[in-house]
Amino acid sequence: MQKILVVEDDFDIQELLQNFLQEAGYEVILAGGGVEAAAVFPTAHFDLVLLDVMLPKIDGFAVCELIRKQSQVPIIMLTALSGEEEQIRGLDLQIDDYITKPFSMPILIRRIAAVLRRSGGPRENERKTISYQNLLLDCDNYTAAVDGTVYELTQREFEILKELLTNQGRILTRQNFLDRLWRYDFYGDERVVDTHIKNLRKKLGIDFIQTIRGVGYRIDKESEK
């Protein structure tokens, strides 16, 4: 049974989430604030964190930073803050989805399932590693090694980089990424792709992801060796 950490200080919403998630077949652990979440997270293996932003003492952004220092577990932010600035901040902290209140519980359940499905790892018949120049992408562990140094990637970063590497020489538009990776569960600005590309470049220190102005992104096809 997959385990979800729900970080929410509103008791009514907390109870609602717990009931629906348990009915959907998930094990649920509750944390009523940021301090409690920071203490609970290291004590168990969680498959996903459902994280409110407006929390007492330690807000959700700070909790996210703490979690990301120790894990690449999928994180969905669930918040009343609907502004673009807050969403970009969350994406910069490498969250996997951002859902604003009020929300539809059936849709939330499906988006949780979609994130968990994508984080389940590659199928048996998929390539286990993909190499390009000084980069080695590990499809089993969702990591990338550059000149031997291993970096953990978020699920989205991994998927975008893999999509570019398996389509070398082709220009992929933002809509291509949304259609292939987000599919039906995307309800935001397509510029979310730009944020993940920026994070990849910064994290890995790579310069071979080309921006094709007004169109999308491309990695040149590597010459045969």
C-alpha cells in the first residue's frame, strides 16, 4: 500500500483528505503543521507528500526545501495561493504538481494517481541508461551523472531530459512536453516547461539543451562514434 504524508493545518480539510485517500486505497499519515511534518518525514518511507503552503511557524515552501535536501519524493502542493509567483516558487523548489483550493476531490485523487504512476520507474523493456557527451541518465534510479558526479532529479526533470535525449535532433515544443508528460492532468501555464528546463541546466551545469526561440527545445543528435 502506498503511503502519503498529508501536511495540512485545517482540521476539516485534513479529515476530508484522509477519508478520501483511505477510500482510494492509500495509507495516510497526518501532520498538522510544518514543524510536525519536518519531524515525521524522516521516520518513514513516503511515496508522496501532499503539502499545504500556508502553515504555522514553518510554511510549506520551507518544508519543501527541507524534504528536498533528503529526498526526491513526489510533492504536490495544495494551497489557496493561486498567484503565478507562488506557483513558480513551488516549481523552483522542484515540486511535481500545484493544486489550488477549492479543488475537486475526484480530480485530486486522479492527479495523485498520475504523479505516483509516473514516479513508478521505467518499464522492463525501456532502456536502463542513456548517454550523451559527458552525461549518463540512469532510468532505474531517476538520476543523472555528469563527469561521474551523480545528481538526483525530480520526476519532471528526469522525464523532460529523457524526452529530449530520446528525440535527439528534433525540436520539441512546450505543447509536445505537456501532451506527452502531463497529459490530461495539466491545468496550468505551459511555461512550467521553461522552469523545469532552467532547473535542469542549473543543477547539471549542462549547455547542450538548446532554446529554439518561439518554438521549443532541442538537443542536437550526437555524432556516431
